Amino acid sequence: MSARFTPGQPVRVRRADPPGHVRTPHYIRGKTGVVERICGEFANPESLAYGLSGEPVRPLYRVRFRQDAVWPDYVGARNDTVDIEIYEHWLEPAEGG
Amino acid sequence: MHGDDLHHHHDEDPHAPIENKDDLGHYALMTLAVRDLLVEKGVFSADDVRATVEAMDARSPAQGARIVARAWTDPNYKARLLADGSAGAKELGIDVGPTHLVVVENTDSVHNLIVCTLCSCYPRWVLGLPPDWYKSRSYRSRAVREPRAVLAEFGTAVPDDVTVRVHDSTADMRYLVLPRRPQGTEGWSEDQLAAIATRDSMIGVTVPKVTA
């Protein structure tokens, strides 16, 4: 498997709004987090949903975001996080995280 | 006149004939139509469908509770489970089908909470069917937006020095929370421990409790 990102690496979720079946929640688009783990390679749901093969398969990551980076008015502890599964083609390299 | 007696409304009559008044929506109707076509074409039988539904309904949080109880009593098993949740379940003879199970551990510094904001992804193979509230728009939107307020409504107070870690199951993984083993359970058997590893504690909205 050739994964572009490695655990611990800061990544940003693409700010895109394509039509169709997409499994990247709106609330996380444009946000920056850190790769928590590589989950493996999976068929792309964006084509699978329409009866296509889902190929080429895509690396899937769990990305950890600080809640105060996701919601500017987040009420909670400073270290609270949300982990989300995101396919590689939705991620780009980022600074910090 | 004599005919009218037979035709007055029987809405409240307990002896009225049972009528199927369900108005099937588009998707329910399509599901039935596709099922009938597949049965007709011999792809699978009507009994295959029935048996699959029966098997789905038979899964319950008892499977997850067995996993938790074993992890509480066997540190080596816990390590293997956290490294590969699906393999850990299979080790106990629990079939997880195609599920990629990720087990996340509650500690003295981390409390985990599971949600699926996009739909209602749920570790059905180890917890059975999800509760209605898990599928509600309210839980799905608020668990990720204000998890501490949601936890408080479930009666779970998480101190500020404990990180709340929400897991949004958006794709191919399914999550199970490994709660902390409560104090006062020293020397308990795995069966006793499994009894307090409740469904909600494995979703992360509560913690296991020992009732005196």
C-alpha cells in the first residue's frame, strides 16, 4: 500500500463540495488535524455508491482534530478531540495541526 | 338499513378485522421489490432473507460485553484487542463479518464517545441493532458539537482534566469503547463483569456501574 501521509503528520481536509455520495462530513472540510493511524485501503464510496467498482482503492486515515479547531466556540476541555475517517484524496499536507 | 350495521366504522372495535394500513415509502417499496426479484431469479431464497434477518436480530450487546470482560481480566488479550479489534473478537469466537473493528480504551485521562454523524454506522456484529436515539439527528449532530453536554444528559460527568475523544464513524471502521473497569469488582468472574458492561457504556455515553 502506498500511503501519502504518515501517523503524526498534520493534514488539512480539502474544502470542496462535490455533488453525490461523499463520506467527508461538511463540518470538517477546511479543518486541520493530525493523522492518528492508517486504516488500510478501501474501495472509494464516491463511486461505489453508484454501482461502480470503487477502484482504484484509496488509503483511509483516521485524523484527529482538536475540538477548539473545529468549533471556534466549543465548550469543553482544551484537549478534547474528534477523530474522523477520511480518504486520502480529501487530504492535503498542512502545517501545525 | 340492515346493511348499514355491517358498514359502520370499526376503528375502536377490538374485533375488527386486521387490515394492513402501512403506507410504504419509496425506499421500503423498492427494497421489497428488489428482494422479490432476487428471490425470483434464484440469487437467494426467501428463507435466506429470513435467516439473515433472524441472525441480525439475534446479535446483542452480550457479544461486546464478553470482549470487555475478557479485556478487563487478561492484559495480554487487551493489548491484542486494542491492536486489532476484529482479531480480538474472533479470538473469542465472535463473528464480526466484514467489520473492521477498532476498540478504543477509556483511561483515567481519556473518555471515548462513538457517533456516526453521516448516518448510523454502529458495530452491529458486537452490539446488535442500535438504539433509536443513536440514529436520531439530535444525537448525531450534538455528540460531535457538544459532547460534554450530551454526556451530562446521559448522567455522565467527565471532569475537565479528562479528554473527551469523539469518534465519528464516517467510513469503513466500526468502534467499540472499552470502558474502565470499576472499583469494587476485584475478584469478579468474567460473567459478572460482562453483566455490568452495558450497551451504553460500550457506546461511551455512560460508564459501568457497580450497584451495592
